[in-house]
Amino acid sequence: MQKAQTNARRFINAYNQIDYALRTQYNFKRSMSFSDLIRKSVLVNHVVRKYEDDLIDYGRLRNAIVHRSNDEFLIAEPHDEVVEAIERICKLITTPPNALSTICHDDVLTVDAEVNIKSVVKLMASRSFSNIPVYKDGSLLGVANGQKLLEQIGKVLLANKNIDEFLEKTKIQSILKTDSPFKQYEVVNAHATIDEILDLFYQNRKLVAVLITKNGSMQEVPLGIITTTNVVEMNEILDNY
């Protein structure tokens, strides 16, 4: 029967996996210290950002456990709780949950760029959707956002213009042209992970939706859509992963 690993060995294994994964993923230098590695990863990795203080502490603990930089000579045993915590963080960093398979529960609703605003508003109300991707000639043109539509409708009302005429004669694509679409949405491939999606929302506070396609192309049919309303759910999935 194989002998169970000690807490120290489990801790060092998890530590080394985290160290290797971050250096490999972000092409950090081998000479960089673990603490600097963590601080730089905070800028690009949601999980590291969330557990930054713990990881810095684990770096110090690793130096206390290992004697003379030799992973084979361990001089201390960490508590069970500490080992379980670093192993959990290791799992989140090295094998994070896939976004498409965990968050995207429904088919993506899309509309053609030639559809009028009235139809889009009715569609949003009937399906309780706030963001609907808009396609023109098979290519993603943008994302119709409920808040943006409300603002445009409000401007028409304030100008005392004919609201019915505006809703029926204005194509949804004309509204998208007044926005900056690349600040409003992102397109990622089907391998995107939850932590990567959360990092996109963190890096761009104006982001309203992330579309998932097979290869991350705007010319592909969307397989899933993630909006700001999913942020809490994504964090809960990571907390229970």
C-alpha cells in the first residue's frame, strides 16, 4: 500500500504547481521571486487577486518548511487547514472551471441588424434579457443593451419626437453605431474559464457582456453569453469549486 503523503509534501507539491502554472501561463522569468510572481499575477489573474495575501503568506511558509532550498529536506509540518487551503487555490489556478459548461445554461438569443427597436424591446421584455447580440451578414455587429436602449428612448421623449415612429422605423444597428461596442462586449473561445471571464469584467468596468463562440471569432454563432448579472454566480462557483 502506498504511503500517504505528509502535510509538508502536499503543501510543497501544491506550491510548486502554482509557481509553475503562473510562470508558464504568463511567461514570467525563472529568477523572479514567488512574492513578485504573485504581485504581478494579481494584475491578470482573478484567483490570484482574490487570494493574494494568502499566497504571499504561503510563500513565506514554504521557506520555513524547506531547508536550504531543497524540496527533499522538509523541516516543518503545516496544519491540515493550511494544506487544504493551498491545494484548493492550486486547483483553481491549474484547472479552473470552464465558463461555457458551468454558467451558460440557455441558448443565446440573437437578432438581425435590420430588426427595428420596437421588436428588440419586446423581445427583451418577453424573455427578461437585458443584452442581445446583433448580427449582420453572419458577423457580430454588437450587443443591444437594455440600458442603452432606454437612454435612447428617453432622448426621443425629451425631444418631444414621435416615439412610435422612432421605435418602428429605427433599426437596431443604428443605435449600435452610436456606441463603442468593443468597450461593451468581448468575444472569447469555448475554452475560456470562469476566472478569465471575471478578469475581463474586472479590467473593463464598462463591459456588459462576454460572448462565447467555438474559436472566439465574431463570425461564429454564439454558444453562450455571460453578463454582469452572472458575476455573483461565477464567484460562488469558484468559492465552492
